[in-house]
Amino acid sequence: MLLLLLAACGADPTPTPTDGTASQQAPQPGPPGGNQGPPGAPQPGGPGGPGPAPDFAALAAAEDLDSSWPADIDVAVTPGAPGECSSGAAWIPAGPFLMGSESVQSGRDERPVHVVTLSGYCLDLTEVTAGAFSAWLLAEGRSPAGLDPRHLGADGAVEAGREAHPAEGVTWEEARDYCASVGGALPTEAQWEKAARGGCELGEDPAACERADLKAYPWGDEAPTCELANHQLVGPSGPSLCRSDTHPVGTHGEPGPYGHRDLAGNVWEYVADYYHPALYAGERADPGGPKAGTFRVMRGGSWNTFSTNMRAANRFSDSVLGSAVGFRCAYPTVAAALAPIPPLPTVTLSGTVRRATGTLTGRRLYVTAFDALDTGPNGMPVPGHSPAAEVMMTPGGADSQAFSIEVPANAIYFLFSALDAGTGGQKEGYISSSSSGGFGRADASVDASTDVDGLSISLGPPPGSASGGPGGGGPPR
């Protein structure tokens, strides 16, 4: 993934003001606070010259939430009434919980920590399986609509032996419609995070919200391991897949505070809300996202994302959409209150990707946009910071190909492109190699205050080989 490539290529990992002085400013449109890198990475000797190796130890460490605790939070807790759920779901009682993070691992969009009060609701104990999703598709006469659905044929039939694995590579609309068909809905972002973090009634003092209620992960505060969650574990020498595949749902890892499984790792999970980076403020009750928008929120990380994505507060959106996204359903008792906030404004960046030698042939062609606030002085991505948007295309076989990518407006971006020569489709024994066909970056940054056309990215040789050497590509696809 990206961190391996940054280390090999000497990109500067020095943190930008994203997690420091910028936190004192008004929230800006920008990428979610996840840590999944783009499919490619800088070539050696890029602008700014080489820098020190990334601090993998910092990315592997447990999230320290001591600095996130706001001393002025003092909310009394009234125990919610017990509720009943159908088989396969668990009740989450009414009451407050603490949402967000202000740790060094958090993104700009996770702040501030604040109190959210929810009505009681039921939530599926596990992610929806590929078998259940396939049965629904076939019953509805629908074909898979995702760009890269896994475990399903073109007609929606599930591959033999994959029935108990989570549905993967679904669209938000498919997830919404499936949940509606079983009498539920996608959980709101707040409902998902309460299930992963736990309410204030579970703390040392069940009658108050306190520091002990601010849990980092579904299992508590211990740093992620391969035993706790199926993900890409970050160790002293860089990230390494715990497993190059999903686990069957509910069979691995530690449950959340109410018994839900795979709230960290396995597959990303869609929620109901539109994404907006400046959503958190004050105390909220049964909140939803904005009334309108472009991107949808994903939560929980996946088998091919980093340890920092396992954090309960971590936010991501489908502006950066790989294959490893699924869902679970909620059964709410009240309607969410949509946020009175304008939709996140977006603009479109368009241009052409060219290959220096040869043609654009292979499995996938990616164009990825990074907010300049998430890059170092040399314009290369800071390890652990997320792209703002990414598009995935099928290579057309010519020496150039047009692209168009929608990004949050009013920011400065650096654009990267990578070509997967074909190895990114492996399911077993996966070696990250999404830039195996070439990698490139636009020569200059882009001011996205309005639509921009005429951009150009030239792909040079891949920064590494598919055999797992330095510069072995981006996130598994």
C-alpha cells in the first residue's frame, strides 16, 4: 500500500497542520479521516527530494484519546428501556454516547468530540452475507451494480463456498434497497458509531458520560491486532495483510460493546448519511447527515486498510471507493433529524492520463486526488492521510485515456494515477500491486475553486514489482 511506497521512494512524511494548528480553524471541505492510500505512489526522486522514512510505529500504536476528552462534557444518563429485536440483530438502548475524536490519529472531520443522544434501535449483529445479498438480487431480478463486486457472478449468483462471507463491492443504493426489503434501513453514522463505541451507560459510572466512555475501538483501547480485527496490520516495517480475504461474518475478531461483530475490519460498511466534513457541533439528538450531497459515509475499515481505520471514530466516504465495502441493516424506532447544513460543494477535475511507453491495458486505471493539506512539502501524500477522491476506470487500450474526478470544492489538490496491469484481481495470496502497470503524478497542484479541464498525468514505469518488493502498489482491489 501507499506507506510502503512512500518509505521506498523517500516521500516526506512530516505531518502537515491537518492534525495541529488546522484543528483550531473552521472545518474545511476535505477528505475523510481514514488512512487508505491511493493505488499508486511517488517515484524516487520526486519534487522536494527524498525524506526520512515514515513513522510506522506511530501508525501502529493504539489511539490515545486523553487529549480528546473535553472537560466541559457533563451529561446525566437515564437508562433506556429494554427492547426486542428479531433473530440476528441486537438492541442498543436509548441514551447518550460520545462521538468523534481529537487524537493525533484523527482526521479533520472527526472533531470535536461531542454528546449524541439516540433513541433505542436494533442493528444486525453481522454484516450482510454474500449469500443473502445474492438471494435478494436473484429474487428481485437485479444484476450486481457495483464496479467491482466480489463473490458474485454477472447474474448475481454467489460463488460456491462464499455464501457466508460478507457481501463486498456493493453500491449504496443496493445496500439501501436490501435493508428496506427486510423491514430495516441503513444505520445513521451516529447509530453505527454508538454500536462500535458503546453508550455512556456502559462506563464506570452508568449515570454519567465520562472519559472512560470514550473508547478507541469496538473491543476497547488495545491497539489493533490480527486477532482483534481482519485488516492490514501496521507494524515496525510497514503494513501487512492479516488475511488476503474476508472472513465469514461473525467468525473472527472481537465483538463490540453490544455484541456486534466485524465493526472493525473485514469490509467497510455503508451508512445512511451523506458525507460532510463539518458536521459535528454541540449536542445532537438522533442526528442524520445533510439533506443532500454527493458522497456517502463508510465506516469500520476493511481487510485491506490500515490499523488506524479500525478506530470507532474513523470516517470515510465513497468518494474513494474500492471493492471492500459491504453493509449491515438497522431497525430504528424514530426518524433521523437531517442536519440543516448545505451540501458539500464539489467541482470536477478533468484531463488525460497518458502512458510514456506502451498502451493503457490491464485491469483497472485509477486517478486519485489528495488535498494539499494532506501532503508534505514535496507534494507527496503524508503517510496515514486519506485521498479526497478517487475514480476507477477500465483501461481502454490506447496510449491515453480521458478522466473526470469529482472532488470537494475550494481546496488545492495533487493528482496521481496508477495502472493495475492485472494482478489486483487476485483473491487468494494477494500482494498489493495496483500500480503494477505504471504510476504518475500531475506536474502541478490544482486549484479546485471551480471546474478544471485540460489536466495531464503521464504514467512512468511502476515504482516496484508485483512480487512484493519496495513500491508494490496501492490498496488491494
